[in-house]
Amino acid sequence: MKSRILTAFLLVAFCCNLIYAQLTIHTIGDSTMEQKSTDSTSNPNGQRGWAQMLTQFVVNGAVVNDRAKSGTSSKTFYEDKDSYGNYRFWATVKPQIKAGDYVIIQFGHNDEKDAGWQSAHNGIAYTGIGTNPWEQYTQYLIKYVNEVRALGATPILFTPIVRNGFTGSTMTATACHNMGTDSIGRPIDYPAAMRKVASDMNVALVDHTLLTKAYCESIGQSQTTSLVYNVGDGTHLGIFGATTYARLAVKELIRQGILSDYLNANPDILVSPTALSYGKCYVNASSVSQLSLSGTDLTPENGTLTVTAPNGYTLSTSQNGTYSQTLQFNYTLGTINLTNFYVKFKPSVEGNYNDSIVLSNGVKTKKISVTGQCITLTGQNASAYWELSAAPGAAVTQGPINIIPETYCNMALQSYAAPGSTTTWSGATTSWTGVALSSTTKTQRNLIANSNPAGTWPAGDIDIVNNRFMQFGVTAIEGTVFDIDSIGLYGGGAGGSGMRFKVYISKDSLFSDPNSTVMIGDRGTVANTSNQMYL
């Protein structure tokens, strides 16, 4: 779905013993920083970005605007456009940056693609994601620094976090983003290139590579795998890993005297996320979100932390368990070990449900804002249906909505054919129009565009690539409101079991705003069986 929403924010200074100006910490980077969904259905392995967890350590009215985007490099975050030619990421962040703000800049993971820009070109025409550290990577870092300063804000360069790669008890050079040498003898070393930019331009630098390397080596490979990178690969972080890496960053910023008035590295109760927004739902429909909880240096040392939900919300320690209004966590030695709990929004009466979940041990109290709206379905029903089994015309529609035709970005139509002779369909035996699904049902088969050779998928992609997608959309007719109550599709891979994909919806036409973009289908963290169509 696509519609543009204009939101106004009222900024209020917080007054205590001191008056602090409202300050925003903007973060730009890749999936290791990105704000992930807390919905346990769309994000079942609990993946988090470390910048997403910064909110737990921010005080005195500062806020975090996490605009990191999965699959981006220093180049594509700056240059990426949608299928209509509109810039999607950096160009949408800049208008939000005001004088006095800070901008954390971390790139490197995806800059390594294509062997660091084909290890210095080799005469190949290049349109990919990767960069050479001493050429494009450096050039884009300089662009970000100059443009942030021109806005009156302060840039902070962050070298990329390590990947999970060990030789014995030591992390490998590759895990630390040193990929060897290019064809003219330069090290393909992204942290080294960023350090040089920081030195040359007198920019604050947090060497997150060295900080995370030291931490992982201190706990060893086994615990690094089970605690930090526990989401199925050696790049992305679970809740504990993301929180730990955020704390390392905060401690280093405080050590350097950066943002010291707005950061607290040792809060006693940690809850993430610090707010939940459920948007609109219908009477007796439900939505579940996952929160993480931990505690350090609590007073009293032995006690019980009680979590209480307001009307319309219930709590459970298991996603599919029994939900109630309260939960209790007993603890000793002032410590609550990292645990998850779940919040279900299931309103029974139409109206707004804006309140707080309260956590208290009798001495310390934390509140988590929860907002949601319960509506009843009124007016005329509307729907859109794309049956991608033959050359597409207009989508089949009912009711007062406008259709945005299917668009491609760095993808191309190959044919309309059954995925394979043994195609199976999960979840249903008929399509939404009642057509029987079988091994011979045709689907729209698409291939990557602009690859060499044509139609060849690059090796080593472990994350979504933001400028490679197909997109569908609807908009409300002027003067009406279109409420979405269900979205569904089939997707799969043909000819091999390596294909992976994710499905996002957004009210932001550029899919650039994390607050308006939600992942509803994650087939990107598991291998998909060839010729299996997933609902």
C-alpha cells in the first residue's frame, strides 16, 4: 500500500535541575544498525540492529532517529533511487537533521561486495553495491561529513562492527573488514580508510571494529556465536548482541566526551523497544510484539520486577502462551538476566488505546509507551488482486481505490510459467479468486537485471539489496480513507534452493521511513526449497 502521510511533532524541552535542548541522534548505515521489527511473526529470530538499542541509553530528552537501511553501502545509501527515480535514503534523512544534532555514520559491510569494487576495477564497467575503500568509500564518507556539517550538525564516524570469524582465539582480518589487497597493492581495509578520513577531516571516530573485536575475543568464539550472532549468520545481531554493541558505543562516546549529557552507559533496567505503536486494528483482532528485558545493579539486590499492562493489552513470557495483565520476574544479586516477553494488543471496544506498560520493583519504575487504535470496518469494501500467471494488464480491483501498476527496479520479467514440474503450494489449495493451485499453475518468473552474465545472481548476498525489487501499490481515492485489514502473496524460487526474499509494506512511497515500513514476510533467513511456493 502507498499513501503519503504528513506528521507534525511538538518538541518540548525537558526541565529538571538543568534545561537541555531537544537533540536528535541520527544514525545511518546498514542492517547491523537497522531498526528491525519487534513483531515476533515477521521477525521470529529476534534480529536487532545495534543503533536500534541506543534508545535504552539516551537521557535528558534526546531521541534517536535510526535511519540505517538493510543492504546499503556508503554508495547506495547516498545514491539509491526507487523505480520512478526518486532518491530514497540519504536525501530523505537530510531534511530531518537540524543544527545541533549528531549523525552517526557507519558503512563497510556491503561496501565489501563485488570484491571491493572488483579489487580496483580491472576495466569492468561497474554499477554494483561495493566500493573500493580508498576511492568511492572514502569519497562518500567525505560527502556525508561535509553535508552534515553544512546542516550545522556534528558527524561521528563509526567503523563497522566485526563479523563472527575466528582463527583460534583471534578474530580474522576478514571478520574485521580487511579483505586483502587490490590489484595495485592497496589494502582493501575499510576501517583503515575510515580512520584516515576521520584524521584528515578532524571528525570524531568511534572504532567500533576494535571495540567489538576485543569484546568477542574476550568471550571466545562459542559465546560469540551463541550470545551475539545468534540469529543464523555471522553478521547480524540478536537482542543481547545488539544491546551489548550499543553499550560499547555509548561507553566510548562518553569516554571521548561526546554527548555525555545525553547518554547513560549503565541504566539499571533495560527494555527494548522503549515504545510500541500498533496503528489501527479491528475489534478482537490481535497483534503481538516482542520486548527484551534485563537489569543491572538493581536496588534492592533481591526482589521482584512486576510488569503491568493497561486496558487492551496483555502480557506473556511465550508468544503462544497464556496472556494476562501482569508478569513477575524474580531476581537476585541485583541482576535480571536477558529475557524476552510479549505484548498483545487485542481491543474489544472501538477507540484509542494510548497508555503505558509499567515496570517496577518498588524502587525503580520504567514506562513503555503503547499506542493503538481500534476501528470498526465501515463504508465500502475494496480490494486489489494481481494474478501473476499471464502477461499483466490492470490488477483486478473492487471498490474505491487507485492501483499503482507493478514496477521493477533492477529486476526483469523472464516468463510466465510453472516454477517446476513438482511445484507445491503452502498454506492453501486455491488462490484468492478460488482458482485451484497445482504443480502446473503458472507464476510470474523474474530475474535479476543489469548483471554480468545476464540473469546471474551474485555470490555472497546474505542480505536484502534495497535497489533490487518488484513493487505493487494502491492509494485511496481523494477524500476517502483506505484501511488495510489483510495482505497476502505467494513467492518462491525456481531451479535451486538458494533463493531468498523478504516482503515489506509501507505507507511511505519510498520505503525509506522505518516508522512506516514493516516486514510482513521473511524468507531471507532460511533456505527456500526449490519450486516451493510460500504463502
